[in-house]
Amino acid sequence: MPTDSILVARKDASSPEIRLLPQLANRHGLVAGATGTGKTVTLRVLTEGFSRIGVPVFLADVKGDLSGLARPGGDHPKILERAKLLGIELQPEAMPVTFLDVFGEQGHPLRTTVSEMGPLLLSRILGLNDTQEGVLQVAFRVADEGGLLLLDLKDLRSILTHVSDDADAIRARYGNVAPTTVGAIQRQLLSLEEQGGDQLFGEPALDLADLLRTDLSGKGTVTVLAADKLLRSPKLYAALLLWLLSELFEQLPEVGDPEKPRLVFFFDEAHLLFADAPSDLLQKIEQVVRLVRSKGVGVYFVTQNPLDIPDVVLGQLGNRVQHALRAFTPRDQKAVKSAAETFRANPGLDVEQAITQLGVGEALVSCLDQKGIPSPVERAFVAPPRSRLSPLTPEERAQVLAASPVRGKYDKAVDRESAYEKLTARANQAAAEEAAAPPPMPRGRQPAPPPTVGSQVGGVVADVAKRAARAAGTQLGREIMRGVLGSLFGGGSRRRTKLW
């Protein structure tokens, strides 16, 4: 499939088309605008364009209305009207779609391990303070040094309990670990589990190579993360997408500026990523966004207000589609002014005034030209999508899942031997040894006759056997140490297979 530019918008049938150049698509982008102004349709049009030229796309479906990408459309009255206005010959087209879902309800289960998520992002998900985050860092370090896999939440609980129980021995190396701090972390883990967050952690973990697929016709696979339920836990949603982005940065080799991106990553509801984020995390986010470009990954932030994006990140977003903003409050007015100032000026257009006057599906558009310079901003209508606007029915979604290239790969959870099983076995062994040891002899009394062999077997050994059987039931396979999330988000050794 030849690489071609992507039609984004046009004023009318007689005006030049505004196109996004694939070789500059990894310079990132922004789709912004108030609710109901057309951001989702713009996201859909860009997704279709990238897929059509063979670029895989990852996006989160936060409202549950993007599943129609998997079916041809073009028959909606408003779509037909837009195509006629812009002089576009509309060809209905479906995209190759793979559905993922943390909860395993609307797609294949999406999982990662506790180790791969790392202590920094976990601390953000759990809302930990600095002291609690420090204790979590210690727990990860102890697990790493002890060869204890942290795969799911019960592994994390076990290592925290271990750290608390061995606080005296750990204090000399890592500082004080207060039981009250460990207890506070444990309570936050319980809260996360009640929100369904425990379903995110475990195995089989997501293989990022599955995000980089193309189908037999050469179209890029569109991976849609069902996020309408996940968005109820906004910190979990933001941390998950940031983890995915940082993992792509880690695993992909440097490619510079390719003819087209290896992957385009849409970060919808981007304000959740930056809201209340500590300064050190903001620095890491800025690093990832800046450096992942050289790995051939384009990141497109989708948000209501450009002020949601920090200036250090906003300055890296070269391709922009700005839908209408409302100027009802001083903050709204500041957003309008700020958005207008970020565009390259067009002498024939009052950008600040136009932002508040744009209709639904209309936008201010500026894309990078051949030299990597933003084009003068133009007021135009976003091109109509070719896929179906309405969501899939449950039956249609089931058909897509049945034909998925990753069918069966993630659907069944695996619980192999990890920190929980190992620490439980150690505790059982210690309890058995303590029970088998003769009690201390009181002063002034003669030792009692030793018990018979039969009585020992009938008591302690039988109890040890029961406990060992329960522990062995959850040991499923050999150990593979997975490191803590990324060189940017934590320490620890990692065994990684490069994605070429």
C-alpha cells in the first residue's frame, strides 16, 4: 500500500485540501475543543487515514462510540451532506479492529504485571504520599533482590507484609518502615481492588508487538481499548496509558524520522494525565513524549482545553486541530487566547474570534509542511469518516472478537509461582519448624520423655503437608523475572525482546 498523505479538512469543494504528511506524523499532535464540537469524529478520521496507509493505531474509546470503526459506513445523512459540501467521493470502508478491555467484558483482557507498572505509577494510582511511596520503593527493591516476582496484587500485598514483618532487618539498609505506613498502602490496595483494578494486574501480560500489526491488505490494525468503565478510575486510566507509552519507548529501537510512523497513539481525556501530577512525574511525561518520536511513535492528545496540556508538552505538538471553545469564564477566555497564539498566523483570519464561532465539525487546522514548519492556520470542515458512526451491537462485537488475530492469547488468566506463593511457603515452613521444635524447659524441672515418632507425624507433619499442598496448587511454571517499569519509571533489571 503506497504511503500517501491523510486528508484532514477542507473549506469547500473548490478550496485546497488540508493534509497531514505521514513522514511528519510522529511529530505529535493535538485535537482540542469543547464537548460536542466534533473531536471524536476528527479522531475517527485521523485513525482511518493512518490505518489506510498501513500505520497501526492505538486509541481508548472513552464514550463507547468508536467500535463502529470495524464496519463500513458513509450512509449517515450528515456524512453524505459533508461529503457533498467538500466535493469528496465517499467510499465506505471498515478498519481492522482489535478490542481490548481491562475488565474482559468488551474485548480481550488487557493485563500487565505489578513489576512492569513500577512503583512510581502505582503510587499515583493509589494516591500515596511521599512517605508511602518510599516504602513501596523499598518493597520493590526487596522483591527484586530476593528474586520474588510481583505479578498481581496478592504478590504486592505479600511483599508489603514481608517488609513490615522484617522491618528491623530492613531498617539498617533502607530506613524505617512503619507498620502504619504499610497498613495505609494495604488499605489503598483494597480500594483499588474494589474498583476492579486487580483485573489489570496478572498474566498473560500484553505483548506490545500485538499493537504493531497490519492486516493482509496492508492496513494498520486499530487497537481499541474499551475505556468507558475504566474512566471511572481516572488515575488508573491515565497511568495505564502512560505505562503503554513508556513501554513502547523502551522496547522500540531508534528509527529517527521514518516515512510513516510505526504506531500512532491517541491519548483521549488527556487532562487526566496531567491533573494533580507531581513535578517529577510531569518531567517523566515530558521526557517520554519528547523521546518517543525517535522511536517512530506519534502521540496525539485529545482534550477539551489546550490549557490542560503543560507548555513543555504543548510545544512539541506540531499537528493541530482546534474545534470550538466557549468563552464564558475568565479561564475560558484565557484558553481561547492561548489557543489562538499557538497557531502560525494567517493574515486573512482572526483566529481568536474564529475559535468561539466554529460550528460542529468545523475546526482551525494547521499541519506541518515538508520542511517541518507549521502551515498557516486555516478554518475548515473536517473530512467525513468512512466507517460506521453507530457503535457495534453485542453480536457484531462478538464476531470481531471471534476473528481477532489474538483470540485465545489473553483470554485465560495464568497464576504461576510468584512472591505470594514463595512467601507463603516460607511462612508455612517456618511455622512448621517452630511447631516441631521442643518447647523451652522450665528451670528446675526434668525434661519430659521425647514424643513417639507416630505422634509427631500425626500432628505437625500432617499440618505441614496440608499447607504445602495448598501452596503447590498455585505454582504454574518456571520463574521469569520481569523488571520494574522502564528506565524512566523505575529501577531493576529487565529482560526485553526488542520490537523490530
